[in-house]
Amino acid sequence: MSSALPLAGAVPLIQPIGVKAIYGLALDGDSLVAVDPFRGYLLRLDPKTEQVKILNSRQAEAFYGATGIACWQDHLWFCCDHTVYTTSLADIQPVPVLTLPYPADGVAVWEKTLYVSCKKGGCIYVCDRNSGQRITQFSAPGIGIENLSVWGDYLWACDQTEQTVYCLDRATGELIVKMLTPFATPTGLAVPPHTTPESGTLWVAYANEEAYVRDDPNSEVPFELTFRDRTLIHPLTYRWYKEANYCRSTGYLVEMTYVEEIDTLEDAAPLENVEWRIAFPTSTDRQRVKSVESVGLPFDEVQQGGERVASFKFDHLDPNQRHLFGWKALVEVYGIKYQLTPRQVEAAPPLPPEYGPRYLIDDDDLAMDNALIQAAARDSVGSETNLLRQVLSIRNYVYDKLSYAVTPAIETPDVVLLRGRGSCGEYVGLLLALMRLNGIACRTVGRYKCPAQADQTGIYLEPEFNHVWIEFYIPGFGWVPMESNPDDVQEGGPYPTRFFMGLPWWHVEMGKDISFEKLILPEGSPVARLGDLAVNHMRFKILGELAP
């Protein structure tokens, strides 16, 4: 399932010094060419040594605001505002090629053809390289700002909002395959020669900000929270599993540790013959458990609903006892994007009869008998009959109605819908209710996310919250994932589909269709809640990068 990175001798991650942000990337021989629109730098980078050189030391002003670049033979093309320019690399003197009615975002060149992406126009313009005359245009594959690259028969685009790379047919613009990136906000893309949709490695640039605590010796408060620029270039690896209808992208070997600390409330009653179960991470198309070992106390491994579970036994527990116990797992996790289309599910068979009693019922205070929720279920799909379009319509309806907020408790979907905001768990509750009322089998999945800091290897990373999302069932295919709230990124949409039938590498899927954690007590025992008995501790460590 994993292998070493295919770029022999390459630096796995490049963080060019002195560069504020990269918003365009291209290959020129063995070098990468990049543009920093804030500094006005046109840069040449050696991916093996990270050496960086400014190519336009006397023409920086011409590259202020540049957002995309392309190289063909000895010439460079770049976007700046509404205009695409070209220049010889040997003698940088930019001249305009074409001007669009809207800002030009990305550019690619192949032989005599020029490709220009435009978010506001919602398309990729196909033009004559020399005259700039428009030949045709393709619909943009995503909703955000897109940078382009091209090789042979394939046009590639990375979308900043979608966190996705798309491979298109260069002649028709038809989508061939799409894949998630391991970092947010991809802002540049360079495709090596002879890259194909089936598998390979792409150079992807990223630019964003990160929060950090700054030491301020001149202030009465010596520390302050502020932001700093963060830009990097990273080789994205991918493999398209055509028969299975998904594409897997760059993964990581992660050490995940979950531990309970017994810290019983003073008025808690003693308990006898306690079995404390904690589920392991599960194995899926994008996740594989390599090993699990005990922490603190030994456990017995048991099977529950086909999932692996740790069983800890205690003869006696009382408020004076203290224990640390749990497990440490080594898990391979990858980004995954399922490639199913509405047309592919049109001929799907009926839902298996055994799924209805399990995945179409109100088994978790979903308020499915509430008139408000039933009306919302009807409104959310309208007259749509295609399963994939129904699910997407329900998701968008929920996003229109809710905004994200951390809440002290999980309320029922009717309360959440009236309130207009909710946590990830409350998004999940409303999604489950509306989908099940429309006959779509679905279930809750979780429960932890590794902090999405793939460049922070070998150190402990602690998540701030647990997290839940959903899976829905496509008859004849199987379960596919959909995030709860992270794609709800802008008021009123449009909403990205990066995590619709896709998950990033940092999600860790625990045992499914079972409780993550539960107590098993003898009949007649005092009522006991996990939260009254222990405090949980969770941490991750990224050990290395994996090619899919």
C-alpha cells in the first residue's frame, strides 16, 4: 500500500528563503521557476539543493501582482491583473499577449496553444499562443482561483479553495481524474514530462499564513499572537485506482496515541468487574493499521461488529484509584477522492433490504418525526432523483441554513435548524435526518483529526477537538465519505466539493458502526459515565511521508 517517494534525490519539501508567497510555478529543464507577486520576484529554484536565484533583479516591478507562469522553450508567460504577458527568459522584457474582461489567474502553454484560467469568468480560455485570439473555452473544474500546467494530452489545474488538483483532457476540457493535496491553498503547479493520469508526481506550491506566538520585549505583555507568511513547494504523489473508482494521494505514517487517565469524581460509587472498551482505528481504502500496542495497562483484543477493539479489565474501581491506560497505533493515512459521477449511479440497484432498519431510522435523537425536519427534507432535494445530486443538494441546503460554531452540547436537528448554527456533530445530525428521510442510507464516522501540519514531522501534535463526519451508501458500490462542516466556507455558496466523496490524509477513521468507547458493567451496577471516571489524552506524531 505504500512505497518510497519516487523523486530520487529530491528534497521532499522546499521552503525557499526570503520568499513571501509563491503564486505560480513551472518547470524549465531540471529547475523550477516560480513567481512571488508580493516581492515581484521571478525565481529559479533547484529542487535538489533548494538553491534559489532571482532572475529579474532589475525588472521586479513588472512582476508585482503576477499570479501564474508557464515556460515553453526559452520563453515565459505570466498573468498580471487582466493581462497575460510573455518574455524571453534570457532578456526579460514583458509584452502583452491578451487581455481578459476579468482577472487572469493561471496560464499554461503547449506548442501553439495558450490556456488561461479565470475564476470570475468560471472557465479556462483556450487561445492562440502568439496572437492571443480565443479558440474556445472550458468550464472551470472547481470554484476557486486555479493555476495551470500542461504536458502532452493533459491539462492540469490546482484550485486554491478546492484543495484539489484536476487532470483534464487538453482537447475537450473533460475531467479525467482529481486528487486532494496534502496542504491547504495550492497556488502553483508544475507537471513533469510524460506525466499521466494513472500515477505520478506533481510539483505543487502553497501559500498561506500561520499563527504563532511572538516575543515582544518592548511590551508589558512579553508575548503576542500574530501571523506570519508560510509558503512551500512539495511533490504531490498520486495513484488512480480506476477499477475501484478512487484516486489516492500523498500519505503519511502517523503514530496515534489514545490514553485514558482515571480521575474519578469523589462522589462516584465504586465499580466492580469493569470492562472498558476502546476501539482501534479501522482499515479502509485510504487507511491501514500497521500495529497497535498497549499503553500503561495490558488489553485483550476483541472483535466487535467486525472491528478491532481493546478490552481493559478492572476487578475494582473506586474514587481513590489512578490509572493510565490506552493504546498506541501506527497508521498509514492518505488523501482520497472518489471519482463517481451522477451518470454512474443512475442505474444503481435498490438499497439492500437489511440496510433500511440500520441506516434509515432515527437511532440518535434525529427528530425525524418533527414537522420542521420533514419539511426541510422535502425542500432540500426538491424534484431531484439522482442519488449523488440529492446528497449534494442536501449538503448545500444544510450549509445555507447553518454556520459553524462550537457548542456546549449536541442539540437535536430541529433545534439546530431553528438556531442556525452548529458544531460538526450538529451538522452531522441534520445531514443524517434529511438524508434518511429521503431514503439515503448514511452513518456517522469519526473521530479524530491529526493536526494538518505535514511539515511538522517527529514531534507530538495534539488536536484541539474530536471530529465527526458522515458516510453515505451507494447501492452497488459501497460507502463513500462526506465531511460535515469544513466545506461550508462562504455565506450562500458556492461551496467547494473537495470533501464530498473525499477525505484528506489527516482524518483518522475509528471502528465503524460501533461505539468508540464504552463501559460494560455487571447487571445492577451503579450508573457510571465515562466523563465522570476519566480524562482522555490524544496525540499524534507524523513519522514520515508515503507515496500511494
